[in-house]
Amino acid sequence: MTKNAQLIIDGKTFELPIVEGTLGDRALDITRLRADTGFITYDPGYVNTGPCKSSITFVDGEEGILRYRGYPIEQIAERGSFTETAWLLIFGQLPTREQLSRFSAGLCAEELLHEDLRHHFEGFPPNGHPMAMLSAVINSLGCYHPDLLEIESRGEFYLAASKIISKVRTIAAFSYRKSMGLPFMYPNPALSYCRNFLHMMYSIPNRPYDPSPEAVRALSLFLILHADHEQNCSCSTVRMVGSTQANLFASVSAGICALWGRLHGGANAGVVEMLEQIRDGEHTPREVLEMVKQKKFRLMGFGHRIYKNFDPRAKILKNAAHDLLLKLGKLDDLMDIAMELEQLALADPYFVERKLYPNVDFYSGIILRALNIPVQMFPVMFAIGRMPGWIAHWYEEHLETTKIHRPRQVYTGLDQRDYVPIDER
């Protein structure tokens, strides 16, 4: 039996169906709101708006819960690999050994770029940002795979997804090497997904780069923890662009552009810059937190739009950063500053009462630093990790019979006025 909520406007009562999922927030179906009442909802930032039903990722911000297809992120991070996680998000189930082997082999088969596409990098300026290159070249894949612009079968989707997940690391590594003036290193099909990426990043023709198992595992963990987070800005961008029936390449390219922003994929770079500012400045972490309270300093990496409890990814990344530095024999003064900031903030009622806990960005940059990833590549690394989630959401949108996304607005401009010829202005 359908449950309804009642909305009263000017003494008239309207029935709004209540929509319930298996877990999480309940929703009011306002599909007929404008037609029946003449009103629209005003929701800046879509804070209270659910544009879709999704079975991919569940987040409970109050309890600090994150699950991919029902599996707790803690279990996936501890036991899974990135390729296994990608399969899970895209196809809905953990892969069998045979499925994972076939998927991994498919990624190896798709890792090379068309030689003409490789020449695109020569047209970018030496100081071009890797995110600009990544977005442009991912979108250009549609030129080289026109048979996948219209996906009509699960097999075509499987092929397109494999191409993007495999080639994104090649494109990312080439973007980095272009920005550094280094020769491109071709992928090695004998290497695992993450090891191959590090090879393409850091090998030189006469000296192959052989990362430690700890570095490879840390990279896999970073990518797993960034693989999806339901309807965030970039995911919603991918779904919105996909709702126009735009192809998968164009849709995830749009997601990359959305991710580039400092408030989204660029946030962990902001954390590193903040920690460097504290290290190189004259104020202690304790003094910095006092400045935060006085609105004289912006604290990066604390608080989250969704999580009003600890971000479960932050807990995992903190331990991973500490373990990685220890196993690599590296010292990072930014890690010491970060841990002191966290300890002080969690003991301060000001931050606790405002539910300002470390988020995923607070320690992720320290892991990337330990892997020698430069700051300008941070959002690129985020994009590699988020690609399976974007692809899964695009396909979910593709299978639905929803309309093109088209939000309304509350107009605040001028009323009608008459055009004035230029000589009379």
C-alpha cells in the first residue's frame, strides 16, 4: 500500500507519495508537484534532492557507513583489489576467479592507445594540466571507437567499460610524462593494474621502475576507497550528461571536468598545501585550530557534506599512510602535523560539536606523496579510482527510462523590457 505525505498550500491539501528504498533516506515523490500546485522546490546544491534510484553504493553519514553493492568498505579495502572492486561496482556481484581472470586479461588487452591518439599529447603545451589532458583524451576515445558510441548490448558495454578503465591509467601516465617533458612509456601487459600504472609513470627507457609490494598495495587501496560515493557532484554530472543519451566516453569526460574542482577532486591537494603552510609558517597546529575558530584560517580535510560521523575511508587511509611510510622507510613531517591536528581537533568541543572529523582527503594526499605522485596529479589519481563508479552509474542511468535531466530555477532577473537601439543607449 502506497504511503503519502500531505502538503498544504493556501488551504488546499495535496498528496505526495512516499518513496522508500531498502535502506537510508525516505523520499517524497514530487513528480507532479508543479503540474498540480504550480510550485517547484527550491533546493540550492540539491542537498535534499534525490534525482534517481540506485542500487550501487549506500552511504549512511550519521553512522559513518559506506558500502559498495552491500559490502562494507572496510572488508573490500582489507581483502579486495581494485580490479575486483571495479567488477563489483559495474556488474553488481563479486567476480568469480574465472571472471576476474578474464576481466584482468581484457584490461591488459585494452591498455594501449591508438598511435594517432597518442599524438594528441604532442599538441598540448608543456605546462598543460594533466586533468585537462585526461578529459580531452578520454572524450577523444569516441573518435577511435565509433562502434561503441551507441551501446545496445551488455557485450558492447563490457567492452567500452574495459577500454576506459584500462586506458585511463595509460592516458593519466602519458599526461604526467608530457607535463614533465619525459618520453612516454608503453604499458607492460605482464604487470598488474596498479604496478603497470607505476611503471608507466616512473620507468625510463634504460631503467625500469620496480615498485615495492607495499607501494602497489597502497595505490590499490587508494583507488578502491575512491571508486564510488553515490550521488556526488561528478557522479551526478555523469548521470546528467548520460541522460541526454550522450556516449559513455563523453559522459565520463564530463565527470572528470566536474572532479577537477578544488572542492571535489582537488581537495586533497588543498590539504597538502595547508599542511605545508603550517610546517613552513610560524603557527603551531594548536594555534592554527584557534585561528580556525576565529575564522582566520580555513581548515581543509575536515567535515563532509554527507558524513556527520567519522568518514570510514579516512580511518583506513590514516592507518595505510602510517604503514606505507614505515615500510618504505620514509619520514614525512606532514604526516606528523596531520596526526597532531586530528588529535587536537577531536579533543576540542568546537570541532566535535560541529561534527568536523577528518574526511577522505585528509590523509590521501600523504599516501600519494609517499608514492611520489606530484600534487597536480592528485585529481587525476582520484579520476582513475572513480572511473568504475562513474561507469556503473552511467549504465544504471542508461538502462532506466528516465527523462533527460532538466532542473527548474527561481528566476530573480528583470521583468520584460523593450530593446533599445544602440544609438539611443
